Amino acid sequence: MPSVPFVGGDTAKQRDLASDSQEAGSALTTNQGLKVSDDQNSLRAGPRGPTLMEDFHLREKITHFDHERIPERVVHARGAAAHGIFQVYEPLTDLTTAAPFQDPAKETPVFVRFSTVAGSRGSADTVRDVRGFAVKFYTEEGVWDLVGNNMPVFFIQDAVKFPDLIHAVKPEPHNEIPQAQSAHDTFWDFVSLTPESAHMLMWVMSDRAIPRSYATMEGFGVHTFRLVNAEGKARFVKFHWKPLKGIFSQVWDEAQKTAGKDPDFHRRDLFDAIERGDFPQWELGLQVIEEEDEFKYGVDILDPTKIIPEEMVPVRRVGLMTLTANPGNFFAETEQVAFHVGHVVPGIDFTNDPLLQGRLFSYLDTQLRRVGPNFAELPINRPLQRVDNNQRDGMGRRQINRGRVAYFPNGLAHGCPMHSPEAADAFRSYAEKVDGAKIRVRSDSFGDHFSQATLFWNSMAGWEKDHIVAAFSFELNQCTDVVVRQRVMDAILSNIALELAQGVAARTGIPLPEARVHPAAAGRPNADLPDAGLRVGRSPALSMDRVAEDIRGRKVAVLVDKGVSAEQLTIIQETLMDEEAIVEVVAPTAGTVQGGDGVLVPVTRAAPNAPSVVYDAVMVPGGADTSALQASGLIRHFLNEAFLHGKPIAAIGTGEQVLAAANLPTALKEEGVITGETLEDTLTLFVEAMRRHRFPQRNVAPVPA
Ligand code: HDD
């Protein structure tokens, strides 16, 4: 499905929110409505005297300020969000009665919040972490929250372990170090004693954990849910979000540097893209499994540490989500939005996945603590339709429920509001038959912790494997406890793939286990489940080794200084902007530079403010003289770093001398360093190279001359 530009106006939710916004140009008042005569001087006894208690305006203003924060989310504190719409391609009435899936003409408003998990609210965007991908659908039958991640599995199989997992990954409690990182002893101590985390560890040590942008991430509902149709027939379903821009990441060194140079990198990218009309889009995909096929795929579909490979159950793309507007107020919308996996609409239901079951408790509980008992009344959380029930009062109540009846059954209010036993659009839980003894036991069918970790490894391209080895090695080299380091090797890595264990051993100095733990001892293969070919195979869908369809939204730095050919620069800008790339002219200093052809060239950003890590590719035009550019240490550093991070680099004519001054090899066309071509050919090759995103074989920066 082609990317569809959004042409509509505000979504129904944005119109709903707009009714709350302040009048423009109004006079400053206190919270009691008094016009304020002076907001810059507090009331005091004489010009040099003490401030008076009586100054109610000062006290009100300061008190409100003192109470401006609410508790940050215990996980997923750092995030950014946007409004948009979802549209289904064709009615899915055979599968579900869920409101967003009935009518292709219907635009369902959504609010989507992306997040990291471990860091606090002020932490950097580009840390190695799972990304939250939470979608609130404002349907005409109520709010549905699909609270997913950018990885399809999770670390643990049972919600009772969640506080332990989070305590282990968060900063260590005695010194609150390190911020937003899993690279420390307590995390690796926990996961090495929790073999069910092996598959998820592969995902978080892959480049999936350092996305280039939110728009280039996949999303997953993780658990198996149910779709229920009007006849009451249920099927199992896994939800996927497929980004139309493709799946692309940074590289680790780049991500770390971006965290310092632009901690708001992802937030800024999302905000800027929406402001310029480059609306991020994802297709919603469904993997639908008939109830009778529940045990057909060699894994327990209730186990959140497993995927059903797309090659076994294809992902059917059923609709398109487009993010069209930024929030008007970060706190009121992005901070106060309250997601809950238990917010579902008729036609969607749960399964007995023990992680999902625990989440069904946790999200409501956390919203009550974080936002308060009336969180659902806040503008960003309230459904589009009227809410009517007998719940009353509590802190921050907005609704004024008139009358004396707040109970059911009642006669005094004619039985209203009444429940709807007959209504087809009322929510009814799927009548799954449940019968079992009360036990604290995990099903044996959850026991195979390694096959899919191996499947993931087998499915990676060579460069992806290199990055995974490097990531495990980096993390373990940050760990100081030798027992922890060795346990990761013995209990986790050596059970996934010998090649992986050997690679990490070589980079960390951790000895390989003397006798490799036999896979059977580590809980595989699982004798209870039919082998559906999954353990030996590959799943190409897991690899990120792909080429983008276009370069829309990619950021190119064009390096210039005095002497640059303004004519070449114009052609470069026009060609790349026709491709909807973003082109910024970067020079050692801000302002303008004198082009070789006498034209003054405006500079977008000065090199100290324009680190190479925030660009996807770099181009150096020629001109009468590039000596000023060659002499700049910042420019040489820029080029070296871009080279190290595998970015497309092109130089035209005398621009090549700048590459030479930076000691870059110039004969590497296959690896995305384009030189020795005409301007036209350079641009064609450059766009092609940008569609490949990165050239990961270049992992060593040349030493600057
Ligand atoms: Fe969670 C937030 C996703 C397991 C408890 N979670 C939160 C958010 C996302 C996820 C996207 C941020 C929502 C937002 O943007 O406001 N969480 C997941 C996924 C999981 C998962 C995909 C596994 C499949 N979570 C999980 C478990 C528990 C929680 C097992 C507890 C038993 N999660 C929470 C929470 C949070 C939360 C404490 C923190 C803030 C919030 O809910 O609103 O309730």
C-alpha cells in the first residue's frame, strides 16, 4: 500500500481537546479570575523591605509551581507522542466486531506514545533499550489501548517477576548509576539467572534497540489476544505495526554520541517530521490463528517470550495509521495520557498469557497512583462518547453529577444509567471455558528458552551478528562481577550459538565454558510440542538487512566553506529535496559563505551545532577552492565519524580534496563513498546509497591526517 498523504483536518480527538484550550490574547488572571496588575514584582514593605505574606498572587503562583510535577512513570518515563488516525483497508467483520475494523471510510482518531523503558523522564532518547509503542484508539465504542513494544517478545513469562526485572535494569539503588542503561551488573545478574530472557536479550542486543527514529521501528502487541466476531466466534491474534519507511537503526557508537549531542533526537525527529508534513505511517498487521490451530506451531501461543514466525503465519496488513499532529501541550497530553492493556472494545479480548494477566492489574493501578482516580476524565484520556455510571467523587473530579441517585438498582432515576444485557454493541467477555487446580506452576510448554534465541541468531545477516556480538561484549565489559560475566557466558550465550559465545569470549576475555551446557539441560528441545521446523530454520522477516523504498525524511549535511560552487549546491539541494530528503548546509561557522562563483551561500547550521551523528549522509560539493574546508578540524572529524558510522559520503570535483584531507579512502564506491563521478551520476548513486541506509562493513575510522 503506498504511503498516503494525510489531507484531512483535525481528528475528532483533537477537536475534543481544542475545546479546552485557552483564549488567545486574554488578560493574565489569578486562578480565581482576578485581573493581575503586576506579575513582575511581589508585594513588599518598601522597595527594599521584606515580602508580605499577604501577597496571595505570589503564593498562589509559587504553590502551583511547587506542585507542577506528577510522579514519573515507574517504567517508560521518557517518551514522546503524536495524534493521528487509523483506517482499515477493508471490513474485517468476519474476524471481529471491533469498531476500528468495520468501515474503510471511517477514520478512528489515535494518540500514540513512544518511549524508552529504563531511563528517567529527562534521560536521552538513543540509549540501548526496548521502545514502548502504545496506541490509544478513540473508537465510537470506547477507548482501545494497544500497549506494545518495538520488539515482539519480552524478558519474562510471568508478571510476578516484573518488579524484579525492573529493579535489576534500573540504576543500582545505592548510587543511582547508571542512568538508562542495561550495561551493569544487576541487570546481567538477573537475566543470567532467568534463562527465559534469552530470546529477548537477542533483540535488545541487536540494532532494534537503537532505532534511527520512531518512524523506522516496527511495533508489536507481544501477547496473543483474541478477535471475536458477531457470531461470537473467536480467533487468536498477534498485532504488528509495519513502518512504511522501513526498519532502520543507528550504530552503537553513533547512538551513544547522539545521546550527548542531541538527547532529544527521536522526540525532535518525530516533532519536526509532523510539522513539515512528513507524517509517519505504519500498517497494522494481523497474524490470525484459528482456535483449533492453537498447538500447531511448535510454541505455546500464551508464552510472551516466543514469536510465531511470519513465514509460518503470514502477517496480513489490514489498515494504515498516520500520525498527523503534534500535541499542543506535552504535559496535558503526553505526560497525562494513561494507557491500560485492559482498555479494550467489543470484538477484542484477552488470553491467559500470565504476563498479560498481570498487566491487566498493573496498568489501572499505576494510573490511579500516578494520575489519580479520575484519570479517565482528563481530556487526553476521556473517550469521545458520553460516560455514564455511578462512580463518584475522588480527587480532581471534573464531572458534576447532578441529582441524588448514585446507585443501581434504583427507581428514583428510572433505573438509569442501566446496563445493556441485550445490546449488540455492549462488551461481553469471551466465554472461554476454564477449569484447573489452583497451583503456582508454569506450563511445561513454556520450557524451551533457547530455540527462538538461536532462530533469531540464525536469521541475522553477517553485519547484524557482528553488532550483536559487539553489544553483548560492550555490556559485559561494563560489568565488574566476574561471576556474573561468566554466568552470562555459561548459562545464556553458549546455549544460543557457539559462534556468538566465541565472539563474545574473544572480545571480553570471558572463558568459554569447559563443557558447553547441553541444550537439553537448558530446557530444549521441548518434547511436548511438535517440531514445526522452527528450531533449525531461519526467519528472514527478523533481519533488518533491507533497502528502503525512498529517502523521505533522511537528513543530509552538505559541507561548505568559502569557494564552494553555489551552482552545484543548488542542484544538490533541489535533487535531494525532490526526493523529500532534508538538506542542511553545514559550514565551520554560521551566517553565510562566499561561493566561488560570487554568490553568498546561507549556512543552515554551524559545525559545532551540527554533529555528524544527527545526519544520515554527507556530501561535499566542489568549487574554485576547498582549502578552507580542508583546514577545518571540525569538518575532518565530521567526515571521519560519518565514515565510521557507515554513512553514505559523496564528494564532487575539488570536494574530493576535503575527503583526502580527512584521510578518507576515496575508492570505495561499493561501500558508499562516492567520488570521481559527474554531479548527476553522483546524485543518482548517492540516493541509491541512502536507500541502503548504512554500509556496516566500514567499522573503523581512518586516523585523521
Ligand atoms: Fe508495561 C508502561 C509496554 C510488561 C507495567 N508498558 C508501559 C508502556 C508500554 C508498555 C508501551 C508505556 C505506556 C505509555 O506510553 O504511557 N509492558 C509493555 C509491554 C510489556 C510490558 C509490551 C510486555 C509484553 N508492563 C509489563 C508488565 C507490567 C508492566 C509485566 C507489570 C506487571 N508498564 C507497566 C506499568 C506502566 C507500564 C507500571 C508504567 C507507566 C504506565 O504503565 O502507565 O503499569
